[in-house]
Amino acid sequence: MHNPEFEAQRIIDLKNLMPDYDRPHRRYNPLKDEWVLVSPHRTQRPWLGQVEKTPALILPEYDSECYLCPGNSRVGGVRNPVYDSTFVFDNDFPALLPPDDTQPATSDLFRAEPASGISRVVCFSPRHDLTLPELPLADVEQVVRTWIDQTRDLGERDNLAYVQVFENKGEMMGCSNPHPHSQIWATSFVPNEPLREQRAMLEYLTRTGGCLLCDVYAAEQDTGERIVLENDGFIAFVPFWAVWPYELLLISRRHFGALTDLRATEIRNLAELLKQVTIRYDNLFEISFPYSMGFHQSPFDGEPHPEAHFHLHFYPPLLRSATVRKFMVGFEMLAMPQRDLTPESAAERLRELNPLHYRSRPK
């Protein structure tokens, strides 16, 4: 859904986007309709702040105390099967419950409405010690296929409007168990972040006749300076408006809306890029790199969504090393997002990293 009428304007925009990046400036995020402050000159300032402990590098293949490992017990005495691939179960401590007839008290000033849904956990494999970058590619493909199957199952239910697939990796991101897994929350409503993006993409489609992310993809291809990885199905780049130091946006080359729309070749493409992106993350500081990541896709509300373009966000917190992270505090909480390292510098650093995982290299 690329809009050729905007080709000439994009070329003009690209010429204008070559300012002195060493000076403070603001960048606009069209997906959120907000600005981010970029302060490149601050990258040289000394750091005397919090230092995070480096995550442990060695985990056992199987942990008898882990409630996600095959054959082990979970809460209430439920025992996991001795699974040999992905394993999916309803979360034992769900944030959402099935709908009922209760109605919260509400008013014009203090609005409330029922929220229902299903929360599930997806274990990537039986291995307690293998995250996405170290899984065999065929196993990463199986994870993607499981996300698709679960999205289809949940998206076809009449009382659910959205399916959010996400992964929190590492204690720093609040992950309560190191056994590699993701979560799926299917909700009776469209949550804030995907709704905000949906409205921005719809406004862009109405105003220009084109797809916002198709045009972003084309513009990134024109410059190439923020692209980290790409293949026949997807492109991974540090967005022009990135907030987190090594934030990445993965966009499908083809315009489609949801995980359930992936073609067989695109499933392979997505698995390859997920593996390569996370290898580079781990290689950056030679640790198991923490992040939150998740897919944004079309709502499952029974309505057409030509504005929707399937994509994936990676939000990693680490900044200067394995022990120094970015905090969203002060000005960023009270005024607007801010970053020091430019997206162009972050992309260059990620792009130049070894494609072979640091733990797989010859000693």
C-alpha cells in the first residue's frame, strides 16, 4: 500500500533529515503522535548511577524446581506433560478472567467497564537454558507457528477483540522464571498501545491513501542508515523516533495485518530474523540480553482494518554496558521521552556485531 504520490516529498524529507545530529533535537513518532528529545552530546557524560548485576550465563538444561520444565508441578498440583516442543497452558495467575454479569460502578468522571479475557503461557521448548537466539532455527519456527495457532484460536472467539503476544526476557524486565517463554493475553477490548497505533495508521490512510508503515519501510530503505537486518519477508531497524537505546522495529515487507496472515515462507523469514536480532542483542554485551518484545496486529473485532500493518517492537533497557540501564524517570515521566545515543549510532553498532552467537564461537 505504498503511496507513489508521496515519493517526491519523501526525497525532500530525506534531504532535510541530515541535520547536525550532535545537537539536541526532537523527533516525531507518527505511530504514537508524540515527540522524543534526542541529546547526543550527553553520551560523553560520566556515569555514577545504578549498576545492574550481570545475569548468570549458565543454566541447567532441566531444573527440577522450575514450574515450566517438562513433568514438573505447577500451582495447585497441576503437572506439566513431558513435552518435547512448545507447550501452552492457561496462566495460573491470569490478569484477565472470563466474562460474567457483574458491572463495576461508573460515572462520567470515574469511568469503569468490565474487562475480560484469557491469559496463556507459551514455553519455547523443554530446554530450561535455551532462549530464542540459541534455539535451532526449526524450533524458533515452531514457536512462531504456535503463536499463529494460538492467535487464530483466540481471535475467532466472539467475546475477544485483541490478541497480544509478548515476551519479557530477563529479571530486569520483570520475568519471574528464566525458563524461556512468552505470554499471550487476549482481551475483550483493544489495549491502549495498539489502539493508539491503529488510530494513527487509520488517520494516515485517510489523509494520504497510503499505509504509514509501508511508507516508513520505503523511507528506511532509501537511507539504509538505521537498518540492522533484513530478509525477503521482514526488515529490522532502529526507528527514527526510538526511545530505548537499542530499540528495534520489525516490519513485514508485504502489507498484511495479523500473525494469522503469515505465509509459509514468511514464517521462516520471521523466525530467521527473530533469531538473528536476538543473537546480535546477546552479542552486544555478551550476556543474555533483556528486553520486552511484542507483536502489534489487526484487532479481531469483525471489522476490516486496511490500515493495519503487522509489526513487532523490541524494547531493551540496557544502555552503556551489561550493568548500566536506561531509566524512564524525571523529565521522561513528567514531560516527554528522551534519549542520548542516536538511533543511527545504535543501528550501526548492532549492524556490525558478529552474526554468530558469542557462546557458539570457538574458544
